[in-house]
Amino acid sequence: MSANSFEITLPFPPSMNGYWRSIGPGRVIISKRGREYREEVIYACIVERGAIKSDPMEGRLAVTIEAIAPDKRRRDLDNMLKAILDSLEHAKVYENDSQIDDLHITRLPPDKPGSVIVTVTEIEDE
């Protein structure tokens, strides 16, 4: 793996049930809570980097996520991925989440208020 890597701690994401809203037949949009989460991620990336980079990662990527839920309720780990990955794309960490070839998510013990630690690393060409 290359040295081009980005690590950030983000708020715990909404579930997919809270991220999307149906507003009619065949029409689904990101909910208010989903849009707020996206803005929180963009702001966290600005704080971490000093500004949104104009040059997002362009290569193939490996993403590792450590999920720390705010409580002991049962949650599906895969239920939070879309909110995290799409928000990082909007924060210009990478061009598109289709660049991700290697994706790992691990559940850590719960701790209020909950968070996710995300590491995005460009994969070197072989």
C-alpha cells in the first residue's frame, strides 16, 4: 500500500432506514438526517485537512472502518456503510466510492456518543 492515506474519526452514522426517505412511487431521496450527517462528515474533513482538498484520491482504494456504537442495541454493520462512504465522497476524500476494492468493517465495544474511525488508503499498482 502507498503512503497516501487518510484517517478520520466521524460521528456514528444513521441506519439506512433513517438515511433514505420515500416521497412517492419510485422516488427515494436522502432524508433530512442523512443530509445532516453528510454535512457533519464534510465539516469533519474540513477540520481534519484544513480545507476540502481539490484533489480527491483517484486510485484504487482500501477502506477500513471501526464502528463504535453509542449503545448496545443490535445493529447490522453493513447497514451503515452507504452513509459513511457516500458522505466521504461528497467531502472529496475520493472521487467515487466505486474506487473501493478492499473494504473492512469491525465492531468495537459501544461507547457514547458513538463514532466510526475510517482509514482510506490508496492501493499501489502492482
